[in-house]
Amino acid sequence: MAQVLEFKLPDLGEGLTEAEIVRWLVDVGDVVAVDQPVVEVETAKAMVEVPCPYGGVVTARFGEEGTELPVGAPLLTVAVGATSAPASAPSSGGAGSAGAAGSSGYSGSSGEGSGNVLVGYGTAAPAARRRRVRREPVTAVAAPSAPAPAPVAVPVAAPVTAPVTPVRSDGPVPVISPLVRKLAREKGIDLRQLRGSGPDGLILRADVDRAVAAATSAPAPTTAPGPATAPATAAIPASVGERVPLRGVRGAVADKLSRSRHEIPDATCWVDADATELMAARAAMNAAGGPKISLLALLARICTAALARHPELNSRVDTAAREIVRLPEVHLGFAAQTDRGLVVPVVRDAHSRTAESLSAEFARLTEAARAGTLTPAELTGGTFTLNNYGVFGVDGSTPIINHPEAAMLGVGRIVPKPWVHEGELAVRQVVQLSLTFDHRVCDGGTAGGFLRYVADCVEHPAVLLRTL
């Protein structure tokens, strides 16, 4: 006799208390194996595939795609232990193979689950288990004569008996980025009907944008809106404007910046620096062969050297104990703009890395940020942040400290400007450096000393040799 078990949204770690359902990976009636990913959720930190610790038949799903659920809320229910059901399934066509796969996927679990702790990314499943397996509706599992468990089977399964995601198919769709899937779902684009322009037919965001543009340029249907669309239209009058929920990454950014402004008495100082020699040094390093060194890596190397001389800025304030906690390691955060918004990946132990190692780690984390695959651990734990907003074509800015850190260095664009060099007017590569610091951890003299040292290293990279 099948036993119906409820799987709840697990603790995803890093203090996260809620997650938004992005995409269901299984339907009601599907057979799932132990530790098979069943739903993709988006937290304030990253996209996460959540594996189910039970093997059996999905009897109910709780929450539509786009719904935000708190940790501990029910995700789905699974009928476990109905080992006789696959044998009675039809053996013709693909149904027989699906039944066989289902039998091997959950037989022997006895409702005990995997026993793995679902924290962070939870348990890992082999790639072969991620293939969806279809079977007959769950009523075939509940058929054995047992009147008692019948009311427990699917208390609220009615709203989700039909497939929720119109763009998913049993065959593979050439899409890697979850952001592309989410955009297609929001715009009502069927990914199965698109031909990707990427390598090997990979569907890119540009392909979805073109499909959206083509759909909007087509004549609109003349059918009257149904009753389901009327309340949504009335809920947002045109005079009010568009309402964008503050959740996910945008909500996390809003909370952190508001807390920073509320709690930290910050101050900002800035200086212009001649970066001509720094740019020449980078060009010489890259011309020597080997892995390329990024400008961000050189700036990071300068920051870690400056923090070694001014450790007050690599700290945080314990308000409860009224103490300043100076941190021995430098875990360097850097701002990265993505389709999901601004995120701050963290390079661990940046103070012990070479410029080559820093370049490789910056590249890896940036690519993961754009793909939406950063883990919560890669987005937390920073002790100092480097923000290169010069990539947006601006000269200066006033950084907001990434709470609970004590400082952030902002770097503007490097552009040719008139500059007095060795007593003569010349055209030099000039950059503006801005430092926002927590005035509780130090005074202006320390902050100015830090910023001046950074500027000296930018103007004369040989200064760094003193700290090596």
C-alpha cells in the first residue's frame, strides 16, 4: 500500500527564509527517483534546483510558478512504496519503458527518503535522473483496497492537476540559462517553436526577444478578455503606473542598501589619479605571454595591499557588543551587473592570490553570475567590496557600503585628460577613485591614507613591490 509523504521547501542556507517557484520539473502523476530535482526556485541569492528525498509518484504540487513560498511550506506530496503499480501499467509504446524506469527509481525506498540533509543545494542527483518519466495518473496507485489513506492522498491537488508550464516538453530544449526560460515563460513564448542562434542551436535571450517583438507586431485578437483577466486589469489602473514587486535579487538589494543607509554613518572621499603607468604595466604583463591579467585583478591586488596597511577598513561593527571586529582574511566582493540585477560575488582569500589567480576567479564568478548559477556561498561573506562602475562609462559615483562591511572602493572610467606630468601639461590616462567608509571604524585620516596609497599604486605600480 502506498504511503503519501509531504516534501516541504527545505532550508536553503545562508539565512534565506523564502524562495520563488521559477519552474516545476515534474507534473502530478510523474515518477520521481530519490534525490531527483523536482522544482527550480529563485532565492535572493541564486537559482537553485531542489531535489526530493523521496522516490515515488507525485500526487500534488503546491504553488504555481511565480509563487513565493516560505521555508517549511509544502512543495509536493509523493506516494511512496506502490511497487505493484508499474507492473500493471500498459507495456505498449513508451508507457512500458516509463513504468520500468519508475520502478527502478523508487522501489526499495520504503518511504525513508535519501537521508541526505537538504541545506544549500541539497542533495546531488546524477544527470541521468533529471529526465522526466511519465506514467498513468496517480489514481492507479491509490487503487489498492485501503479506505483509510484515501482522504490523505491529494487534499489540494485540484488546482494543479493540469500542466502548469506550457513551454516544457519531454524532449530536451536547447536552453542553458534559466533566465531565458523565465523570460520566455513571462512573455508566453514556446521555446519548442524557436530555433536558437547560438552554438549547436542554443536558444539565447536575443532569440526570445525577437520572438516577443514578432508577437507584439502581429495583429491583436479581437476576442473579449475572459473573467480571469478582468481583475488583473482593474487592479493596476493606468494612472498608477507599473508595479514591480520588490522580491528576489531586487528585493535583497533594496533591503541591504536600506539597512546600510539606516545603520552605517558613512562618509566618502575621492581623488583623481594618473593611471597611465598602470595601463602600461598591464599591457607589458599581457605581452609577455601566459594568461591575460585583467585591470580589475590589478586593482584588487592594490586593494588587498592597502588593506594590509589599513586593516581598520577590513572590519565590521558588532553593535550588540559595541565592538569593532577586524578580520584577518580579505574576502573581496565585486559588483557584477546581470540580467537579474546587480549582484556581488565574493573572491575568497583575495589577499593570498596573485594577479593571475584573481583574473581567473573574477572571470569564473562573472560568468556564473550572468548564467544565474552562483551559489549562496559565493554571494556572501565579503569583507570589502570593489566596484568598477567605470564599465558603465561614468567618471565618479558615491558607493553605498555593502552591509555589514566597513568600506567600498569605487573606480570610474579611465579616460585621456589634460594632466600636469613632471611639470608639464600632458594628456594622461586619468581615473577617479572614491572610497565610502564607515566612520565608526576609523576617521578621515585612516580613510585618506588608504585612498592615497591606492592612488600612489595606480600612478606608480612599482610601489606594490614594497609589499610583496
